[in-house]
Amino acid sequence: MAKKVDTTIEISAWIITSIFLLIFIPKNKIREAHLSFLFKQIITWLFGLVVVETKLISYPHRTFFKRANKASFTFEYFVYPSLCSLFNVHYPEKSHYFKKILYYGFHTSLITVFEVILVKYTDLIRYPKWKWYWSFTTIWMSYYISRVYFRWFFKDSTFFSKKVLYPE
């Protein structure tokens, strides 16, 4: 019975995350969302593998790619990168510094709380040598790194405009 609930939660995570992406990523921001998604995949996939292989975190129940590796394909490869896309696309760039910190805190806390609930009530994730505050810290840092890369990548997008390439 527990495995069925865990599978339902994991498949629901795919469906809900996909719906969030379809609803909350504007068509004119798909390029930005895609970049954030791919960059966050690099971070979470590599860091997730290190954490799992050093037995800090375990994923006893995995619906997808059970034999490929010990990390959670759903969370490391799809959910966290998708949430990072939403984070970067809707980041309050021109807001006050305090609002930006609250934005980071809200997104990071939301993921951490959801993860702690999964640890407590499911077999989707276990913390053999991990604490919730490590998740909070690493998620915050990965969001920050993603944001820095995002800003760096899109800082000079005007170079490719028609005016720069073909001045009048």
C-alpha cells in the first residue's frame, strides 16, 4: 500500500509540475525558462549523485530508472529544475533587496518543507546523515548560482538584435 502511495505522489509531482510550467511560464520567457531548467539540472544532478553515493540521502522508492542510479530522477532531474525555471522567470529583478531575499526564502522554504514532509511520511526520501537545514542551504545556494548564471547569460542579449548586427 505504501509503495502505491509513493508512486502516486511521484507521478502527481510530474503532472503538477508540468501544469505549473504550462501555466506560469509565459511564451515570451520560454527561452529563459529552458536555460534555467538545463543549468539547474547540471547542479542538482551532479550534487544529487554525490549526496546519494556518499549515503547522506537515500531514495528507497523510485518509480523511474530504479537501476540507473540511486538518485531520484523525478526530483533531481525534473521537479527542482522546473521550480528553478519558475524562480528565475518571475524573479523580482527591479525590487528592493529585502523583497529579493524574501523571494529566495519563500522558494527555498517551500521546497524544504515539502521535502521534510516526504521524509517523514513516505519512502521517497530518507535522511540517514542529512538534516533539513542542509537541504535549505544547498537549495538556496543552487538557486543563487543559477540566478548568477542566468544574469550573466542574458546580460548582453542586445548584441544579437538587428541594430547591433546591422547598424543603420
